[in-house]
Amino acid sequence: MQLKKPISGSLAAATCGLLGALPPAPVVAQEAPDWEIDTSLLYYGEDNGRVKDGSLMVSARRAFDEDRSLSLNLTVDSLTGSTPNGAVPANTVQTFTGPSGGDSYSIAPGEIPLDNTFLDTRVALSANWQQSLGEAMRWNVGLSSSDEYDYLHLGVNARLERDFNLRNTTVFVGAAYAQDDINPVGGTPVGLAPMFGEDDENEDDDDEGRNEKLSKDVMDVLIGVTQVLSRRSLLEVAYSYGKSDGYLTDPYKILSVVDPVTGFPVPGLADEVPYLYLYEKRPDSRAKQSLFAE
Amino acid sequence: MRASCLAISLLLFALSTGQAGAAAPTIESAAPAWSLLKSLTGKVVLVDFWASWCGPCLQSFPWMNDLQQKHADEGLVVVAVNLDQEPALAEAFLKKLPAKFRIEYDQSGNIARQFDVQAMPTSFLIDRSGRVRARHAGFKDKYREERERQIQNLLKESPP
Amino acid sequence: MSRLRSGFLILAILATATLGGCASIGVEPWERNLHARADMQPDQRDAAIDDHIYFSKEASSGGRGFAGGGCGCN
């Protein structure tokens, strides 16, 4: 049974947002009348059977004249490997069931509880249009989308750049808005409700609940400046602010309940799951700021 | 809120000032003191500053070759000043794209400074009496017609 | 909210200082041969991959948005 993780969906939202099109390289229409296509392959792997990610990216770019260009990107991502399920290690064997029920896995004493039952494939598509506005200004608009079994991301982004000081300085501002829909495998667990196992009564199991679509809105703004410092160096500084609202919880993560005196897990409420674990619950909104310099 | 208002207005102010990469064409100013220009008085001179690493320069060469051939009899002289820091790269460029016009080398950038070059490529149109009549920054396909017309107008003027 | 304000203010000051006071920093238009090199161009794919990895390992992302640099032509 395959469990899907919404992490990579959030990833789509994170990366597609404000990176915009391929940069305005000095391409003149006559030099590149056709589509310029690039492919990249990424392998990311952590040790000890942890997360492994393989990605294939294909991007195509066409310059219509010196001022206008279109770029299209396709990414296919495949995530596998085990990942922590959120519970803490204990001095005893721990048993967990997956959100879809039916799967059950045990973790040896002292080991970090890892869930290795997932395989995730994501397809992401994005398109960007870039156009010059006068001699030293460019704007860029784009659409992004990403789809996997339990996560759908749709977004728009826009950017404006302006050059100053004989093009030694460039200021850019950007904004992105995305709407993500989450449809967890096995229905949506109620936050902070105990994990019961097969007979999980705390799952939203009325017909609406099992197929309940949850969503979140993400809004990002970005402002930055690039400055040529010398013949050989360049500095970029950028600040971004993001606000997410909606369902921000990871439906597949749980919390351990532990006795504060002994450190031992508290007994659970069902036979299949000997100890008490609660489904995670995160707040409804989150604000994020980041400062990047290179 | 006041701080963000301040930040936004600072940014808007900054965006509205500052120089763009290209300046408006200069009308009628004396050309810098350059001996080559003095020797070309009576001709219409197109002085183009270029470098081998500049994409639009690659595109402007065939156009300048064309111009030089078409209008040489009428008194047009195209002078392309190369600003490469490594002249060897300029020569490699010229092997790929031979120039049918005069090439000058200005590795130190002195001539470029005298002309106040603000973008790559930049070209200056100098009339028969040695005055700078136009300054063009950048090169795009859509600029060709307009610039060629300007050159033809200057060629119609009689020598001093 | 005050952290947001100070972050915004810092960047606005940085930006305007760069634009206003630093007109003398930089290079002449004809000195950009090294910036025009292919390996000095911002690579959107590399930036996307880096962001992907940082998000996966550290749940952090954002801030990247390169514009500018390069040969400065046209």
C-alpha cells in the first residue's frame, strides 16, 4: 500500500513560487530562433535507508525577439525511503499503523521510529513569460502547478526588475500566490486525536470526511538587489516574506505521549497500538521571513 | 505600518531615480578629441564600441558590414572600436565574423571614457563637420531601420 | 510584527543605500567580460535544486530570486 507524503507538494509551492523564468541571458532572436532545451537529473540520498529523491527536469526556452521570451519547465520527482513519523524513541518495542489502516510496523527499542512505507511521484509543470519594459526594466509572469496522489498545487507569480548605475545594480520585486489542495490517503485524521489502528474511529469517516479536501493558501513577496562589485564579483541580497493559511498539518505525522517522570510512553487505547500516539495538529496560519545573500 | 510605508516610499523613490542602461540620443555636441576623427572630417562616421563577449555586437556586425558596403561611395566610414580586455578574443571573433570596416583597439578604455559609453554596444553618429549627432545604446533588430535612415539623412548633408 | 517591520526596513535601507550612495561601485560597461561568461550567469535550475534540497533537509526555503549581473548588454 502506498502512502504519499505532502512534503513534496509543499516543496513545489516553495520552489515554483518566485524563481521565475530562466534569467535574461544575452540571447538575440536570430541566435536562438528555435526552442532551447535543457535537461537535468538530480539524485539526492540520505544514509541508512532514509529519504532518496530522484528528479528529472526538462526546460525549454524560446526567445521571440530580444525583448520577449517564454520558458516552460517540467519536473518529475520520485521520493522514497523512510522518514521519521514524529514519535520519539522508547526503551520498548513500538508498533504503529499507517493512516490508511491495515499497515502495521514495529520499531525496535531505542530506534527512531521511521515510516518506510511510502513511495511518492510528483509531476510539476510551470510556464513563464518575460518581457522588456523600456530600456532597463523587465517583467515576468508565470503559472506553476504540481500534482501528486494526495496533493495539488496551483500558483501564479509575477516579478519586476529594474537596472540602475549602468546596469551595475538591479532591483527586483516579486509576488506569488498559490492554492494547494490536500487529500490525505485514508482520510484526514482529527488533530490531537489518538491513533487507534484499524478501527480508527477518530478518522473523519463519514463520507464527506474520508474524501475531505483540505486546502491552504500561500502568499509570498520578495524584494532584492543584485550589485556588481568588481570585474570578478557580484553580490545578491534578497528578503522574502510568506504567509500560509489553511491546513498546515502533516496528516501522516504523530506525536508520542510520554510520562514526564519515567520517560516511558503512556499506554494506548487500543490493542493494535500499545502506546498512546496523537495525530499532529498545527496552527492555521504561519508567517515566514527569509533573508538570502550570495 | 509606518516603517513599511517608509520602506515602500524609499523603494519607489529609488526606482524612479537612477540611470537606465541607455541614454537619450545626444543632439549636436562636439566629438571628443580623437585624431582618427580629425582625419575623417568631411565623412559621416559611425563609431561603434563593441566587444567579443557581447551578444548584440555579434548581431550588429552583419548590419554594419552591409551599411559600409552600401554607403561607402556616399562617404560613410564605419569605425568599430574594440574594448576587449584580451585582444586575442577580438581576433577570434573577427575570424568568425569578418568585418569589412575599420577596427580600432581600445584595450584601456580611454576612448570609451572620452565618449562616455554607458552600455554595450554603443554607437555614435558623427556628421561631416565632426559633430556628434546621435548616440545609440544597445542593438536590437527593430532599431536597424531608424538608424539607417538617420545615416542616410546625414549623408545627404553637404560637406563643410 | 515588529520583526517583520525591522526586516523590511533593513532591506529597504540596503536597497536604497546601494542605489543612491553606491553609484561609484561597479564596473564600466566594457569591463563586464568576466560577468558575461556562461558560468557567471545565474542558473535557475541550480537554484531550484538547491531550494528543493534545503527544503527537504531543513524545511527552509525562499529568498532566492536572482536578477541582474551578466554582460549588461542591450
